[in-house]
Amino acid sequence: MRDQRLPRYLAFSYAVLTAYACLYPLSGWRDPGGSPLAFLVAPWPRYSTLADIWLNVLGYMPLGFSVLASMRYRRSPLLAVLLSWLLCTLFSGGMEYAQNYLPTRVASNIDLATNSLGGLLGALAGLRWGRMFDHDGALIRWRQRRILPGHIGEAGMILVGLWWLTQLEPTSTLFGTGDMRPLFELPAAIAFSTRRFVLIETLIVSMNLLALGMLLQRCMRERSILLVLIVLLVGLGLRSLADYVFVVPPQPWQWATPGAVRGIALGLLALLLTWRLPGWLQHSTACVALLCSTVLVNIAPENPFELASMRLIHEGHFLNFHGLTRLSDFLWPFLALIYLSANASLVARR
């Protein structure tokens, strides 16, 4: 028997994030002046590159995988693959159709075809490896051993995945989430000085690490410092990947500034000191750390030396992905606060 709830959550979350990336920046809507379906018979676009094609295929494979994994296909695996492929194709077609009404986007039949291929490959992969979501599958067995049951455990796992996504934003402070300034085009509130910048960066990194560790504890059956360290190391690896892929020239260790390194050390020390606190006090500590770090992120000065030395890739699908990571970066601390409150209410009812 398949546990369909988690893959359905994953499919829905991934679809929402994909829609945002495809329609970013969600402004300037206008009438295209012609048939919105004309892109279906348009010639091969001159601006399309091999990298764009592969990104389209790879981008829709997780959607096809999670859609198929959320189905019961014991009797007809082929029908499940075809249905998953059809849903991915219709979803991609809807995104291309909507892009006609955005001046900064171009609808493309090549994008539709490659997205559809990605959805089909993902569905085929789900047919082979989607068993991990079975009640006796490896992922579900691990989840039953380590993570709280029900929606609260699944929401915690999705929040961790979203936190990993925020680490693919190369322009933000390490672990720094909740920056509202790009959304409202606000300038930095504090003038830059080296000492002030290093201090604020240290506090942002340490408080976010502490909040992440506390949040992980709140969704685990048993406390595991090893699991927290694994989540942290994956996050650092993703940040190094973003600094290598999206920054020119590649700077995979750009995040390892003096303030960030001190913040990691201080955050790990604070996490160890608070590891055995009662649950209600851990909840309060995590909320205060999230709120303080979000405030600091929004008043932190910009580092002129870093801005002068860093040039981002502004071609292909990077701008779409950049909008997606910016959205995740903005939402994460607020979603984490909602999760912590729901978690505390659930524990109180028990």
C-alpha cells in the first residue's frame, strides 16, 4: 500500500514553485494582440540553447516523479504513466499559454515539448523508484523511525526542502532568509562598516542555524544531532554549488566569510547548549531567533566589496530560477513560524 499523502504534498509544492518561476515577475500583464496559441506552430526559436533544453527536461522530471508516486497504479502502471505525463504536459501548456500575457516572457513550443519529455521521464522514474513511498519502502520506514507522524511531520520535511532551496540564492547572506527589501525596492537601513557588517552577519548565521536546529527537533521523534548536521552540510553544499554555477568567475567558497564561519561556530555552540531544553522553551527560542534574524537581514548593510567582485549570470533560465529562490528566501521564516505555532498547539492538545 502506498502512502500517497507525502508525494501529493511534494507534487503540489513543486507545481506552485514551478508556476512562480515560469510567471516571474508576475507583473505587466497585457493582451498579446494575436492568438495566444500561435506559439504551438512557431518555428524553432533562435534564442533556445542546449542548456535551456536540458534545464526544461530536468526541471519537470521531479513533477512527473511525484505525480506518479501519488497515484495507486497496482492494476495499470501504463495508465498511471500516461496520466502523469498528460498532467505535466497540460500544466506546462498552461504556463506557456499564460506567458503570452507577460512582456518579459516568451511562450515556446520547444519549452512545452521538453517540459513534456521531462514529465514523461520523471513518471517512468517514479514507476521504478516510487516504491520508496510504499508503507514498506525505504523512505517511509525511515520517516516512521525518525519523523513525527501525520501532517506535522510531513510539513516539517517540506520546510527542510524549502530551506535547502533558499541556499541556492547566491546574493543573500548565508542562511539569511526573510529579506523583504528586494520585494519593496528598499535601500539598506544601515551604512556599511566592516566591523558592523561582520557582527550582523555573524548574528544572522548563528540565529538562523539555531532556529533551524530547533525546528528540526520539533519534527523528529527522537533528537538527533547527526541529522541536524547532515541538513546543515547539504545546505552548505548547495550554497557552494550556487556560488560556483551562478557567479562569474565561479567562487564556490564565497559564503565562507569571517562572519559566516564565526556564525556557524556560534550557532552550533548555542544549539548544543539548548539541545536538552524543554519543548516549550525550545519553541520560544526558535521563534525569537527567527524573528531577530529576520529583522537583522532587513537592516543589514550591503557589502560594497562583495558587490564589486561578484557578477551573476543573467542568461538562459537563471532569472526564472533567481525569482524562485528569492520567493523561497522571503517566505521561509514566516512559514517556519507558522509551523512552530502549529507544532506547539498539537503538542499542547496531547
